[in-house]
Amino acid sequence: MRQFKYILGLAILFATSLKAQHKHSASSAFTSYKGLVMAGYQGWFNAPDDGAGRGWNHYVGKGKFEPGNCKVDLWPATSEYKKTYKTPFRLADSSTAVLFSSYDASTVDLHFKWMKEYGIDGVFVQRFVSNVKSPVSLRHNNTVLSHALSAAKKYHRAIAIMYDLSGMHEGDADVVINDFKKLVDSLRLTTRGKKQTYLYHNGKPLVALWGVGFPGRSYGLKDIEKMMDFLQNDKEYGGCSIMLGVPTYWRDLDKDAVKDPHLTEVIKKADIVHPWFVGRYNEETYPAFKQHVAGDVQWCKQNKIDYAPVVYPGFSWHNMYNKSPQNQMPRNKGEFYWKQIAGALESGAEMLYVAMFDEIDEGTAIFKVSKNPPVGASSFVTFEESVPEDHYLFLTGMAAKMLRKEIPFSETQPVQQGDGLGRK
């Protein structure tokens, strides 16, 4: 009898301990990043009357939002948004130009609807450490994330968190750790059952840490290791897979990377390495850069780490930094974007990261962009006349099909029929 009670007690203790070790649901509808095309999702745009209390956030940097003073180089196409906000800008016909707010649930819903319609697998929702430390910004970020989790479920899209370490200081690892605990407990980030759409990888919830190994940061690799140890090994909130966002030249410890050999050891502890390529090449220089991608793939295979390269459609941040030329890295009707997609897959990449879904500040957005932006003191980049406003949503969906071999590999970009959904 004593032996029975002893065994029973051990069983109860083990069950209790096991339960305490597993805050996250056992699985997900998306069990691996492999075979998926994911995009970054900023979700940081505001309007003065949206209730967030952040004004025209990210549409303007400093001063009054008006012609001649804005921060975005692309103007979004707004005809499908349920809720928009009047701006001081005017279109060519003198009508008032409008914009959306990411704070509105209807905005996030529309974006995920587009992902579903065009076959884009999902997004990494950006979560800046600097915002986590600000109550007003944190409220906005939590609201957008909550809307995104609901929309991801509604449209069956994969979703994951990416902590951008911008604004982080030495010793701030606990800021990320405590935030992740709150997301798991209050927003049920990873605890929505086996059919949840939170992205898993290697059988575990995937969390991305972006900004690892860049020089000039006010945090170090010890802070990174502390966060990684928590996410991987904490008895309650651990058991996660980790994707590290690193510099382009992480393998060489050169150029945009710290010259610290310890960075290599930190990267080897991760599940996925994700180097940042935006601005590192243009359409002319990409063919030579493709060899760098192939070298990354080879290193990752040798070290049994997965690899998520960046592809981006173009780049422009003239309105943010006036000395920078507008349309600095032209899209060339999608040719630049498709060359990167084909090059990454030809090099052996098994997953892709698109920069970005909604980044109009830096002109990398793939969502629908207006071909009739405001006129006047501010100028904006538009797609070429023959390119429809949804062209990059279409190409991204086709990239996902090519990645999964649902369509043949082709170095030539597919021809869009009608509106990109097959509707003429």
C-alpha cells in the first residue's frame, strides 16, 4: 500500500511538473516555417482620431503632418479600407487624400484577407523593444497584435512574434522576457490549442529576435543569450524555437557585423538564421550577391540550422531622409523582386522572409499602393504604369507556390492575369 501511494504521489508530482513546463499548446496548424513565405508586418501607423493617442504616427517624423513634411515614400491604395482618415494632402483632382490606421481592427482584417486571397502564408508581427517600454506604444502594439491573432485565425494565416531589439539597452533582456510572459498569459499568444495558427518550428513555438550582432548597439551578446536561454529553457514559458535576425555578413564577422567570434557560437544555438539584406544590393549587383546566399545556405546545412533569407521588392526613404535619392532601388515592374525570389530558391532556401508587408516608410511594402498619390510639396514613388497596385501581393503568392513546387521553378516572373486573383 505504501509503495502504491509512493508511486501515485510520484505520478501526481510528475504530472504537475509536466503541466507547469508547458504553457504553450502542444502544436499548431502551422508546424514548420519550411515551405512558407512569411512577411514582416509593422502595424505601426496611426491617425489622430483613431483612439490610440499617437497622432499621425509613422506617417510623419517630427513637426506637422502636411505637404512637404511626411515620412512615407509610398501612399497606400485606400479604396478597400472600411475606415480611413482625412489628411492635409490633396490628390490631383483636388480631393482630400485619406489614410488608414493600423489601430483599427478593420485595417488588420483587410490585410490578412489580402494574404489569404493572394496565397501569402502569414506574417511576423514586429514588436519593438522601445515600444514595449512606452505605455502608449505598448497599448497600440497589444491592440494590433490582438487584432492580428484574430485575423490570422479567421483567414487561416500563420503568425509569429518578432522582437526588434531597436531601443534596447544593456540589461534590458528582462523587458523582453516579461513582455513575452504577458503575451502568453494575457493574449494567449501560443495557447489556443492544436489548431491555433501561431507558427511552430521544430515542434515548438517560433520567436524571432532581430538585431543580433550589429555593431554600435547598446546591448551585447550576453543579453541575447539570456533571452535565448529563457525562450528555450524556462520551465513555464520556454520550449520555443528561435530565429535570429542577424547582419548580412554574419558568417564573415565583417562589414555590418560585429567582429566578435562569439556571435557565431550564439547563432549556432538558434533554430533559424535570418540575415538582413535590405539595401545591400540592387538589381544590377544582385547576381554577384547570390553567391553569398548560396554560401549562407551551405554553412547552415553544415551546422544543421535552418535559413530564412530576405527578399524585398524595392527601397526608397527620401521623405524620411531628404538627402537620400527617391526610388533608390527601383522595382523595375517586379523584376528586381523576382530575381531575388528565384535566386534564393535556386540557392537552396526552404523558406522566405519578405520585407515587408506594410512598410511604406522605406518603400518596401508589398501591399496595395496607390498609383494616384497626393500631389504638391511631397512626392511619392508609384508603380510603373503597366503594373497594377496588387502586383507584389500576386508575386509573393506565386513565390509561395514555387517554393512548394506547386508551379515549376522559373527565373522569369509570372504574368499577372486581371487583378492577380484571376479576375479580369
